[in-house]
Amino acid sequence: MTVWYNFIRIHKTLRVTPAMEAGLTDRFFSDDEFVDIVDEWEASRKGSPGTLSVVLGLAKLTV
């Protein structure tokens, strides 16, 4: 739910996503696109913890 709320849903008052407003990203994401990003990240992990920021191109988002 958090991903949808912060990265996908465009808020009426902001007219952008909260992630865009916070400066975490400069683009909109679709549901399918975000699923592909997470799938790519999980495939690259190979059992070790990593950061989702590399896949998303974000500066501070870590998992």
C-alpha cells in the first residue's frame, strides 16, 4: 500500500506523487512498471540484502 500511495497515486492537492514532492523521484510510475522494478531488484539480490535505490535511481530509499 505504501508504494502505491507514495510513488503511484497522484494526489489532488499536490498534483504529483508524494515521492515526487519529497524529491525522491522526478517521474510517475505505473503499477506494472513498479512490479517490474521490484522483480528486477529481487532477481539481482541473490540472497543478500540490497538497496532498492539503485534500481529506482533514488538517493535515500533502502530496503
